[in-house]
Amino acid sequence: PCPGKAIGSGGSTGRPKIIVDPRPWLSVPSVPGRPDPFGRKAEHTVLVGGPIYHNGPFGPVFAGLFDGARVVLMDRFDAARAVELIRGHQVGWTFMVPTQMARIARLEDLDRTALSSLEGLYHAGAFCPEWLKRTWMELIGPRAVFEAAGPAEQVGATFIRGDEWLEHAPSVGRGVACDVRILGADG
């Protein structure tokens, strides 16, 4: 059988490598109007500003295309251009890494109304500073901000929505498809 996907790793656990997922890459179509766990709806226009050879951007592109959504891919991330695309295409959902989020948040002439179509922002890929998460929750609302953390090998992850984060800051959320243990230096 053919692998479902082969994704490049960022090398956080050693040397960068290609991670082959032997499982078929299947999906169940989304129910129109009902958001998935990351806030994406089948009818959303999706903006992805990262390379799709990485797991973070690949998943939203695959899910959006599978649902027949319009997917807007940036060949190179530029904060001002991303805001233009969000406004111009009425983007409802996007995936970003914190560096991209910060570049938009720091735009001197950021027109907050340009982001009014965003109903979901899923961020992952790196630590998100508290000031940045709070800024995005002010821009689009806490229930529209979603964070996940986990390896490209998909052996588990943590997940939290912005309103949950406000109640438990600085949590990274609950374990999904894994058990989470916090151990001291003594084990």
C-alpha cells in the first residue's frame, strides 16, 4: 500500500528528515456549517502562508481541498499581503505559525476590519508568546483562536481554544490521542 503522506520535519528532535505516514490519508467530509475541532468549516475560504511540505500547512490544505473549499496559498509569506488576501478573498480560516502572526500584529497600518471575515485561526509550529495570543484574541475573538502542539509523526498532541486558554493561561491544552504526564527532575 502507498503511504498517505511524506512530510518534512523541522528537525526539532534531531536532524531534519522525511516522515512517512504509512496510514492511508483519508478524511470524512465536513458537515457544512459545522466547524471542525480547529474551527474550520467546509465553506470557509482557507489561507495558508507556509510551505505545504510541512505538516502544519499541509493538513489545512488537504482538508480544505477535500471539502471543496477555496484554498489560497501564498508562495511566500508577507504580512501586508496576507491581510490583503484575507480581505480580498473573505478568508474565513487560516493556519499560521507565531512568527507570521507577529508580523501581522506588528503592521503599523493594520486595518483590523480587514480581518473581520476570520472565524478561525489555527496556530502551531512554535511557542506562541502570551502577548501575541492575547493580541489575536482581541483581533478576532478568543473562541476563534486554536492552538495545537505535537510532532509531525502524529504520535499525539495537545489542543486548546482561546477561551479555554484565558481560563487556564498559559496552558497548552489537553492531550489528544496521547497521555500527558508532567514530571519533575526526580522523575
